[in-house]
Amino acid sequence: MAVLVTGGAGYIGSHTAVALHDAGRQVVVLDDLSNSSPAAVDALRSLTRPDLPFVEADAADVDSVGRTLADHRVDEVVHFAAFKSVSGSISDPEGYHRNNVGCTAGVVAAMRAHGVSRLVFSSSCTVYGEPNHVPVTEASPIGATNPYGATKIACEELLAAEADVGGLDVLLLRYFNPVGSHPSGDLGEDPQGVPDNLVPYLMQVAVGRQERLAVFGGDYDTPDGSAIRDYLHVMDLAEGHVAALNALADGDGPTGCTAVNLGTGTGYSVLDVVAAASRVIGQPVPHEVVGRRAGDIERIWADPALAIDLLGWRATRSLDEMLVDHWRWQQRHPNGYEA
Ligand SMILES: NC(=O)c1ccc[n+]([C@@H]2O[C@H](COP(=O)([O-])OP(=O)(O)OC[C@H]3O[C@@H](n4cnc5c(N)ncnc54)[C@H](O)[C@@H]3O)[C@@H](O)[C@H]2O)c1
């Protein structure tokens, strides 16, 4: 039997595919390469097996997903495939809704048609909107501050409703902010176009691909005025998916639809990260504090207690390890996979 990883050529999906392979699972990747590349698949194969099955297809296409489930005898799915840029979602809300909700609907329809019942879904702490209390628990109020967050809420609602009618056991993993790379330096984050997230942008400044980092907002009500997030190492996050699938496969594990935070429980400000990265890189990262960015919030970090309790998982890697590993990848691949 095998696990299908949709969006497995992307940043978190490729790292998770390696962690699943290392944990002894047969992995099948499906991706339309809309935000990744064949070179990312090659890198993934170099760390797993040269013949790791890869299907280039749209996750919203029920027939393609269904064929993949049948051809590879899939009995569990990790569904990453989605668009993820907050600013992209503000300029194209309809496209984001169509792709993100459409992929989730397509995957669920194919799973139902083929009797596959265990699903781990990539959700996000963005479903908590601007929290009125930190750390956030899974019971904290839900509400999006941007169309991307709204797509995650819509997918969570769809999956909860599907689980209610039976036949589907789902873990909604609400990720905080993944950073870092595989320790080999051979697998990393290579977004198409200009990065939307802090660390990939910062690393591109450090290798000269971008001129200077814009720190969005210096007037938040935080100790240094910049926004605070809960950064976690992408390999910790990848291992969280292995733990989630193990929990679903366990006869005493969670059934129905359950949301779980995957974060460290510690918040760092944007300026903390810039200072730590400058130390790791060995030179100051040129940056400038500018106005706030639409869709951003002031502060958020996780209460990770449920993940520890339900999945037996906790993040173990430090902010410095995240930045050291991300920097190793960026130095080895200054222009990304294809260069
Ligand atoms: N990176 C983050 O900070 C973060 C935080 C919380 C949640 N998430 C979620 O985690 C998941 C993975 O994020 P990522 O950072 O790896 O992004 P990514 O863009 O690197 O990976 C997503 C992958 O999905 C693929 N894809 C998109 N639409 C598709 C479609 N219709 N059919 C098939 N493949 C499709 C892309 O080509 C890409 O390879 C996404 O669902 C994202 O919303 C990411």
C-alpha cells in the first residue's frame, strides 16, 4: 500500500515525502508543477528512490487522482496541493478559491470513489485570523483576514462535513511558519517569482537576487514593533505528517475530523529573525522597515499541547538550525533548482 502526496513537488510536500520514505512508506507524488519544477522532483528522487512515482496532474481532476489511487494501491493521502500566497489571493480571490477548494473537493471525491478513508490536510494558522489571545489553541475563534485564509476555512468545513457523513477520517494540520531545508542542502524552498514569505526573501537578499528586505510594519504593539510568528523547521513539520498518518492508522487513533496545531509554541519577531539570520550568514542582511502589508496580522504563536498529546509529536529544532539549513540550501542553489 502507498501514501499519495498531492503537491509533493512543493516546499513542504517534498520534505514530507522524504520523511515518509525514511519512515518506510511507499510514496506517490501528484503535482501540476504550477509552483514547482521537474528539477524539484529530481531532487526528491535523489533523496528517496530514483523511480519514486510522480504523476503530473491537477489535484482537482477527480479522474486523474482516482487513477493514481488505484494504480498505486493508495490507502492514505496527504493533501498539500494549493496556492499559498496571501498577496496573490488578494489580487485573485476567485482563482485561489477555485484552485484550493477545487483541489480539496477533487481529492475527497476520488478518495470516496476508491474507498480511501485516511486524509491529512495542510491547513494553516491563518484560519485564526487576528487572534485576541495567544497562544492559540484549536478551540480559538476562526476567521480569515485574507482570501487565502478563507480558502483554508472553506476546505476545513468541507472536510468536516465529509467526515460527518462517514467514510473519512481527517487530521487538519494547522501549520505555523515553516522555515529551513533538508539538512543535505539538496532540497529546499524555491518559489516561482518573488517570494512572499520572510525567510526565502531574506535568503535571496543574502545571495544578491533581491536588493533589500522590506520589513512590513514597524508600528505593531510588540516589543520591537515588528510582527511576531511561530517559526518551525520544515523537517519537524514533515515529521508531524508521519506522526499524523500513524495516528490515523492506529485503531485507537482519532476518527472523524480533528484540527491540530503544528508549531513550536514560541514567537519570534521579524526583526529577531533578521538578526538571527545575519548572525548565521555572517553579514548583515540589508533591510528596511516599511508600512504594514494588507492581510498581515500582529502576532500569533501556537499552543502545541494537542499535537504532543494526540500525535506524540513536538518540534525540536531551534530557530538557528532552521536558518543554518535554509542558508545551506540557498548557498548551494543561489538561483533555485533549475539554475
Ligand atoms: N509555506 C507556508 O508557510 C504554509 C503555511 C501554512 C500552510 N501551508 C499550506 O501547505 C501546503 C504546501 O505549501 P508549500 O509552502 O509547500 O507551497 P508550495 O507552493 O511550495 O507547494 C504546493 C504545491 O502544490 C502544487 N499545486 C498547486 N495547485 C495544484 C493543483 N491544482 N494540482 C496539483 N498540484 C498543485 C504546486 O505546484 C506546488 O508544488 C499548501 O496547502 C499551503 O497552503 C503553507
